[in-house]
Amino acid sequence: MSQVHVIDHPMVQHKLTIMRDKETGSKDFRQLLEEISLLMGYEITRDLPLENKEIETPICKMTAKKVRGRKLAIVPILRAGMGMVKGIQTLVPVAKVGHIGLYRNETTHEPVVYYCKLPEDIQERLVIVTDPMLATGGSACDALKMLKERGCKNIRMMCLVAAPEGIERVQREHPDVDIYVAAIDEKLNEDAYIVPGLGDAGDRIFGTK
């Protein structure tokens, strides 16, 4: 069974509280999401393998550490997942970025795929799938399935806020994918929105409502 990592760093929780506030506008919402993504990136990359490298400082030669082998691929689930990419790229500028386009059918609440573009060597990389909201888990599970069909074996899911229902579904369908979140909320409402949540993340990022 996959693990759920709740990143409860005080600054993450502080910034998340401001994002939840309905009075927070799109500009601040985007900036805070980027900042939280950077902070969460430290935890999701904590166990990257290292190797030795001989370098010379201005003082002397030494054996230092560097990340070994292939690095990261970031795959946002469009459109809201795009809001988390820049924060991770600030931490790992060489990370490649793919895109998976899904939208939720307003009647069935199930995801519909409309776009998928991934780096050619993505199967050789640690893949971080980003989506601010893990609600029903439908979009996340479809995205994870698409990545596995393309040979990805090392995948992690990074979300801002998750509902227990979404976590349960991802763990059931993808028990090999760890989930990183800033908060686990109470439940889903009848419209499949997270409670208390923070509303529609895509609309709040892009100011479309």
C-alpha cells in the first residue's frame, strides 16, 4: 500500500490558510500555490539518490554529493496542475515537463481525457504528478494509468488538498504511488467538491470565475 505524506510545515499550513480564504484573489492565490509547491518539493525529493563527485573549491579539492542519474519529470494535470510546476522547477530547474489534459464531466464527475504530451524518456525519470485538488481521485487515477501505460515505474502524486475518498481510490487502484499533500480535508460534498476545501483551484488560479 502506498504511503500518504502530510507536509505539515508551519509555513505550508500558514500559506494554505490564506489560499482557502475566499477573499484571496487570483494573483495571491497563484503566488501562494507556487510557494507551497516549492516547499513541498523539498519533501517529495528528500530521498533522491546521491553520488560522489570530485570538485575543487576555491580552497581545496574535495569529494562532494550530487544527484545521481536521471532526474525529474513534472506532469501537471491540466489545467490546475500547471499552478504547481513553477515552484518545483525553481527547486529542480532541469526537470522536464509533460502535460495531461483531463476535465471532469459535470454529470458523472468522471474524467475525460483530451490531451497527453510527455517527454520521450519519461519512463527513466521520477515522475511527479501535480494537481492541487485530489477529490474523487478519478482524474488522478486516469493520469497515473496513462503514465504506467507509457512505461513509468517511479511515480509520486503531489496535491495541495485531498479528500479521504480520493486518497482511498488512488491507493486502491495505484498502491505503488505515494501521495504528498498539505492537508487531508473532511469529505466530498454532493457536487464532488472537497469540504472545506478551497473552491475550484483552476478558476481561482486563472481568475475564470
